[in-house]
Amino acid sequence: MPPHERMWDTIRAIDPRALLLLGDNVYIDDPENPEMQRFHYYRRQSQPEWAKLARKVPIYAIWDDHDFTTNDGWGGPAIEEPSWKRNVWEIFKENWDNPYYGGGEEQPGCWFDFWIGKVHFVLLDGRYYRESPKGKNPSMLGSVQMKWLKKTLKKPATFTVLCSNVPITPKVKPGSKDTWDGYDSERQQIFKFIAKEKISGVVILSADRHRSDAYKIDSGIDGMYPLYECQSSRLTNQHVHGLIKHALFGYNKKQSFGRVDFDLTAQDPTFRYTIISIDGEPVHSLELKLSELQIR
């Protein structure tokens, strides 16, 4: 029995409205072998603790490098190149019941959005159309997804939760261009769009780093409110990444997950992020009021 599968019992005990899995949900690292991909999904889905959770809680999932391709890899701008991309997408769809998948058969991908009340969740695909970070002004999302993102961010909501497979905050994977550090021009394009369209209430969730932490991003854009990013990505994994000094806080002693709560009934609605250990212990928390997330 894998030693940390009890994590799913800990999550189930809080009776969440939904579970967001933001990539590296399984470690396949074999995009050209459908049998190996299905084996890894079978191994994940067959764990009894997981099955109990999945029967009770809606699960929404996007991929990262290890469940899409290989470590720090990318797909590139072409739909059918490399030839394995569509097959990986098809197998991913077999295992995750998302509301929709990118642009469908004509424009494969795993981006989508959904709502819980007046909270709008926007989940990105940071791998299928990603270009090499060594190029000039490389894209992580591709032009079609970027157009969709801008249209989707404009939908009215109390809070908009932007979910990324890799961290958006600068310098949280030192020396690497696998995060949005390798795609800064596109990152700034998104920040400028939020400011220009006066989109209030945006918060960020992300994964990839094997720890839980929170960050405050100063975009440097005139009138733009600080963006806060909450990361968590060491649910059952034993591999640990070190803490980052410029985080608001961080935790990596035990496996953990990020709990997100919204109070939309308050006069000034709130977003709250809490790191919870595999043993159910609250470790750190961050609370933001909607009034703090307004364009000046």
C-alpha cells in the first residue's frame, strides 16, 4: 500500500465542493506509449482512498509535464506535431471528466472554465501549445488559447480564480525557464489585460513545486492591485522542493494540500487559502478581501 494515499481521506473529511488537480497528477513521462499512460491512470484510480473521494467530490484536472510529456517538456504550436500529442489528449480525456476540453477536436487542449456560485474558475493548458523558452517571445498558451483566456476573464464574477500548471510568480524555481519566467512577455500581456479591462477579484492557484506556499506579485502596472498566488503540489509525493525566501509563507515538512474558502455573503467578500497537512493540521493561511483586489 502506498504510504501517503491517506491524503485522499484527509481531503474527503473536509467535504469540499470540488477538487482541483493542476498537473503532474500521475507521473508517466512516456508520451509515445499509450499502454504505459493507461497503466499509470489505472494505478491512480484503483487506490481505494482515491475511489472514495472521487465518488463524492467533483474533480477538475489539467496536466503538466509529467502527465503530458517528459520533464520540463513542451508540445509546440502545431496541433498534430509531435504526432503523439492528440493520443495523449485522448487518454487524458478518458480519465478526467472536465466540462469541456480546449477547442475540442479541431483545437485539442485541456483548458476550460466553470463556476461555483459567483466564483469563476479558469484553468489553463500550459503544455500542448507551449513553445521552447529559448525562442524570441515564446508562447506558453498559443494564440487560440490566449484569445479564449481574454474573452473568458471578462465574464462577470465576484472572484476569478486563474489556475496554472506552473507558477506565475517570478523566481520560485530558481534558474529555470519552465515556469512563467520563461514566458515573461506573455505573462505581462495577461497582467496588462486584467488592468486594462479593470477585472477585479483575480487570484491565482498553481502547482508544480513540491511544497505549499503563497506569494504576492507586484506587476508594476499602474493602478493594478497586487496579485496573490497560492501554490500546492505535494499531495502524496515524497520528493520535496526547498522553501523560497520571498514567499509570504511556505511549508514542506509533510505532504499537504491547499484549501480555498470563499465567503460571498460578507459585506466585503473574502478569499481564504489555508495549507493543511496530510494529518489535517492547518499550517498557514492567507485571507484577502475583495476590496483589496480592485483596479485603482
